Amino acid sequence: MDHMTPDEFRQAGYRMIDWVASYLERLEEFPVLSSVQPGEIRAQLPPSPPLEGEPFEAVLSDLDEIVLPGITHWQSPNFFAFFPANASGPAILGELASAGLGVQGMLWATSPAATELETHVLDWLAEMTGLPDRFRSDGDGGGVIQDSASSATLVAMLAARERSTDGRANRTGITSRLVAYTSTQGHSSVEKAVRIAGLGSDQLRLVPVDETYAMRPDALEARIRADRERGEVPSIVVATVGTTSSTAIDPLGPIADICHRYGLWLHVDAAYAGTAAVCPEMRWILDGLEGADSYCFNPHKWMLTNFDCDAFYVADRAHLIETLSILPEYLRNQATESGTVIDYRDWQIPLGRRFRALKLWFVIRHYGVEGIRAHVRRHIGLADRFADHVDAHPEFELAAPHPFGLVCFRHVDGDEMNRRILERVNASGRLYLTHTVLDDRVTLRLAIGSPATTEHHVDRAWELISGG
Amino acid sequence: MDHMTPDEFRQAGYRMIDWVASYLERLEEFPVLSSVQPGEIRAQLPPSPPLEGEPFEAVLSDLDEIVLPGITHWQSPNFFAFFPANASGPAILGELASAGLGVQGMLWATSPAATELETHVLDWLAEMTGLPDRFRSDGDGGGVIQDSASSATLVAMLAARERSTDGRANRTGITSRLVAYTSTQGHSSVEKAVRIAGLGSDQLRLVPVDETYAMRPDALEARIRADRERGEVPSIVVATVGTTSSTAIDPLGPIADICHRYGLWLHVDAAYAGTAAVCPEMRWILDGLEGADSYCFNPHKWMLTNFDCDAFYVADRAHLIETLSILPEYLRNQATESGTVIDYRDWQIPLGRRFRALKLWFVIRHYGVEGIRAHVRRHIGLADRFADHVDAHPEFELAAPHPFGLVCFRHVDGDEMNRRILERVNASGRLYLTHTVLDDRVTLRLAIGSPATTEHHVDRAWELISGG
């Protein structure tokens, strides 16, 4: 057995830092979408693990030879697929600091700084993005880092389930027919959550949308009334600010009014778009949020913080904790029993948790609020630029509004043509786009999100797409 | 806005590596358990985020001044609390590589190497720890990295729920009275999972244990029969290899026989102890595992790989995927539709996932199988050494068998005395212990797990504990 000494760690660490820096320098040299065939990576790996340890150099070399060809380059300036999962220098180093400390933040006592920095930085984020005061930790609310918006939706649904059953479901299981609502454009994680939480996907209502793909409050109310009349128990609405297909924005104010009138939990999922609210001129996207019970957005999508980092807020933290807390003997400690501290294990599905607030703290301090605003504004401007290209071309059309960094568009010649364009540009290795379906029509999505993307990349993407 | 250039990243990165190396060198200088008061860390942080970016040096300096006093040092050789969450140089650098690449491994297509390396390294782990072939990916099974054993238990319970309802629960919700079983010593995450999955904690049966705190198969069978007679539907048994309180080992063979006879899913949670099976002489702890449907252990506990890294295996991956898969249009792609690849999003609760296999690969290659064996054997030897100290002292007694790195013991003068010892040693800052309750008696737990712990630290711990 051969633990690295601190000096060996230093030497290997410098090499690893150099490798990452060099990777970031070479980003544009690689095909954006990996072109390996299924099984091609595994075929290069030894069938059995090494019996004796190997030098660090051998691992680094395999990283170049074996791993890199199988990477789809999410940080490339030519990555326009899905939503971004952007990272940054300070985020990477914050993750390194967290791994170096190697602490478990499940309880306040197991590293008070991990809990307190998280609570604090999430209050910072609330201030930066203009969230209603009720989500701040100095009132009854508070924020926590979840791994993903999927988990945030699940946690919100569990809290809603308990509220709708007067705290019985945790004990008795699901005995009434609880109902969840999201729009036809809601994320697939809502369906996953109704399955996991035991409601069943038959109990999910997909509410129709208007011409901007936003949820229609009148349709929501009609569904809730119909369900109540049938003896079902409407429990939660998951509204979306920035849907995955086209960044549509559900009208939070009217939806919140309906939730209050009928006693439903309102969870607002702004996974991608929430970062935009760091710009005062974009705060309108959260109008009506003061009526929500929970909210989340993902700094790991558009706020330069590497996965995983979903910022999840509740207005009533006591209810969340009652929903998720279990205290076995081996976790009892004085701080917990004093009631004066937050134990974040009671805010999430897993028990353990690493010190994820560090990377967010590094990012906010490195860029400052103005730096993050400039980053968001630049991407919105690049999306406008791309949309102008589409608009000016007789054979292409915009498919939806584009308030953020995503442009939905299509060739006028229909689905087959759009599928061909997608295959052609992705096979070129020069960029990576994905698609969706809007109004039953195949629609191309260009999502701008890499810190390195410039006018040059956007113009070149348009040339490639339109130049077929 | 000021992104770090690759050169700025290099310079800041070297500083961060130095900081981690220096932290590891200074580990023993800090009080193991942080002694800050609630709110003390937050009080030192500015109430609002900085408007303009700050130099990296300022962040590094706050890491020393503000964060470190609020850290409980999980990597300290004097950390004996809970179970270990040990890390290592190669694991930290693997995490850095993963953050630097910044890829999302939700689909095979979004980085084939992230998926294939994970499948491959989990087959390596299966070989290293002697798992039955049915858990390997070359048959019908396969492994995946979950964030924690809590999530593994939840995912297993969801798969069991579907099997017990012929695949209906996901759609209709829970309509029959499903029952879950674990021993009175099972982990709290089992109760959390029955709540989340909608069974309800009333539907969890805590099966009595024998004098070694292991589940009694006769008692399990009696409970299952009684439940069936009442019209309930026994669905899953969560057996434990290495319980949290005292590392008791449930008898897997007899439990598996019962599960087969009555049609229950058997999940085996070896979160802490599973690493020991890397040593051939410890493989007996998994006797009977060939009858299980799923299994997990945490390399992030005892296998030198920093959190999060739970290795979760199923014997029938098709069933797991059917349970968790949802395919919205925006995730459709050729590779997925070809059916020839693994999309790990369908093996877990969240959609997104980072490239966690890298750190495990770095660890296995750095240490080799023999290096990890030596690490485990050393800790088991140190636990024996500590147990000998306890045994030789007239006022202390061993409270349970100690097959791994955990020793459960107590002072013969009863609960108050043991609580006083715990408070005294933890307040000293020289070590950190936690407690449990066994047979209604307060019991001290000394868990050896830091790579840096030696005979010296164990002997000194004993002096401090016994020398009151």
C-alpha cells in the first residue's frame, strides 16, 4: 500500500492542473460530439484491475488516449445541445478544495462551516436573483443545495404529499388519490417524481399551454375542479420558468392564486432560466414567485458552477424537515438537540453530502454579481444574434419566443429536412445541437451556454446549419 | 466579467493544490471536532455578495481564516466517529479531472467514456470483492454509481415495488399494502425509503436480532407469514452486512431462501463493510449474496474514494430500467434507440450525473488490488489492537463482535459514565468518537478508517478514553 505523501500529491496535482488547463486550451480541437461506437472505450480497458499500483503518469496518459476520444465536450464553445452545464476555473478549484477537505456535511456538527456557508451563500443567491424574502433563512424559509432539479421536484412533492394528507402519508403510505399538475411542457422529472412518491403517473395531469407554450391557468383551474368533483385530492402544481423544450415561462401569479384557492403546493422549477434573474432587467420572469411554496434553479446549468449544484428554496423549512427527518441514535448530538442549527440531511433524500457550497462561493467571489450578469447578458445577446440569422433566412423560421440563451427554430421543409440537418451538423463534429418536438413538429434547439462561446462560434454554427 | 485564462487557472490551481497538500500535512494540528458555536461561521461572512470580482488570494485566505475553524476533520488520523469517509490523493485528483472535463453522463451519447468507464470499473469492483457473476454487466446485471447507500436502498425499493405489483405501482400509485423488512439494526435510510416510496413507515417491519445483532431468519419468516395472512403484500427485505451501530452481519443465505420462497426482493446494504471483501479472507461476509436481487457498498466510506461514490448492483438491469425510465423527446437519440448502450439516467433518481467513475479508476490504479487489501487489513488489525486494550481493562467491556474496523465498547459503570467519557474526549479536540445504543445501553463506537491512522493514534485514543 502506498499512500501519496503530501509532496507526491503536490507533484501529481500540478500535473493534473496542467492537464485540465491544457484540455481547456485544446477544447476546440476535438469533435464536439464523441464519435466512438458503443463498446469502443471499454474494449481498450484491461479486463481485470491491476494487482499492483501503477504510476500516476500511466493514468494521465490513458486519460488522453482512452478517455478523451469518448468525451462529448460540454464546455466547448460549439456545444449547443440540451441546456448548458457550464463550469469555470473557480468552480473547478472549489470542487478541488471540497475534495481535499473530504468532509461529510450531513449534520451541522460534522462540519459547521459546510452547513453555515451553504445557508449563507444560498441567501446571497436569493438576494442576487431577487427572490421573495420568504425563501431566505432569516425568516421561516431557507435554501439548500440538491444534486439536481429532479431531486428538488421530488422533495417538493414529498412535502406537498405530507401537507395534503395532514402529515399522514409518511406513516400510512398513500391512501387517498393525490393529484399533481404540470404543463404539457413540464420536465420529465415531474413524471419520475409522481412515480417515485407513490402517486402514480395516472395521477399526473398535463395542463394545456398557450401559443407561447406556457401553462394556461384557466385550464389548470378547470382540471383541479374536475378532479375535486371526482373525489381526488389535488396536491401540487409544478410550474416552470424556462421549459426544457423552448424556455416557456408559466404565469406564476395566476397559478399561485389558484394554488392558494384550492390548497395546493406550488413548486417552481427554473432549473435553467433562474440564473437570468441575476440581471435586474430579467427579474420579471419570477413575477408571482412570492406565492410559491418552493423554488429551484441550477447554478450548475448557467451560473458557471460545475454539476452538481441545484439551489432549492422552501418558504416553510419546518414543514420540509418534518417531512424528511428521521433521527436514529447514532446521529444524535447536542447541536441537533439544541434546535439551533440546520442539519441538511433532513432537507434531502440521501444522508451524506459533500461541501458543495465551496464551489458556489468561489464562483460568486471570483466573478462578483456584475461578472455573472455580464455572462448572462452576453449569452442572451448571442441568442438574439442567432435568432436574427434565422429570421432573415427565407427557409428557416423561429419556433418559439427566445427570452434566454436558447433559440428554437426549424427549416420550413418539415420534419425530415430538420432531422437531416441535425444529423449532418452533429456528424461534422463541429458543433452539437439537439432537438425537441413543438406542436408535433421536429424543432431544432440551439442553446448558448459555454463561457467560451463568441459571435464567431454562433455565426459559424449558423453557416453550418443553413449552408447544407 | 473575467473568466480565468488557462494560465491564470494554472497559477490559481497550483496554489489550490499547495493548499490541499498543506492541509493534509497539518491535519493533526487541528481539533478533530470543530468547536465553533452555532452562527459563528456565518457571522464572519459579508451579508451581501460582492458586486465586483475578488482576487483568488482573498478566497484562499478566507478558507484558512473562516472555513477551517468550522471544519470537523474527517481525514484526521484521530477521527473515529460514525463510519469513515476516507479520501486519498488519487481520489482527489480524479475528482479534479472530472470537474475539469465538466461533462454530463446522463446518456451514453453525452459522453460515452463516462458511461463505459463506469460500467467497466464496477465490473472490476465486482471481481475485486468476489461478487456473484449475476451482478456483472456481461450477464443480465450490472453496476452503477449512486450518490449514497440511502439512494441505493430507495432505488431497490422502487424496483421491488414494481415487481410486487406486476409493474403497476408506477402508473396507478400504491394500491396494495406492500411491506418492507429490515432488522432492528437496519439503517435509518430504510425507513426514509419506505416513506418516500409511498409504502409508509407503518409498513416497515423491524425484525428482531440475535445476540450478535444479526437478523433472525426465523423471526423474518414468521413476520412475512403473519403479514400474508392479514392480506398484506411482503415486497422487500433490506439485509445489512455491517450494521451502522455495530457492524453486525445478517445471514444472507437463509434470508435469501426466505425471500425466494415468498417472492420478496432482497437488497443487501454493505455500505461500510463491503470494502472488506477485497480481502479473500473476508469474503465470507458475503456468503449467500448470490440469492440477492441488489447489493451496494460505498467506496466513499472505506475504499479511499471521496464522497459521493456508492457502488450499486442489480441482478436484472432490465427490470431496474423499466422501473425508472422515462424518455421525453428532447432526450431521444440514435444510440439510446439502438438499444446497445446503457443510459445511466435510467438507473437513478436524478437525471444529471457527473463523471464519478474517474476517481474510482484513479484509486484502483494507484493502489492496485493489493494496496487496497493492505489498507483494509491494517485497519482491521488496528481495531483488534484497540479491542485488546478494552478487553484487558477491568472497567471496560466489548459490546459486540468487531470483524471490521469498528469497535463497540463501554465502561461498566453505565450510561451516565459513558456519556461523560464521550463528552470529555470529544471536548478535548484530540479525537472524535460517536455513540450508539445496544441492548438499551449507551455504547461507544471507535471506527478506524483514516489512511493516516497508526498504532500510535489508536494507543493514544485508548489512553485518553480510559485515562479519565
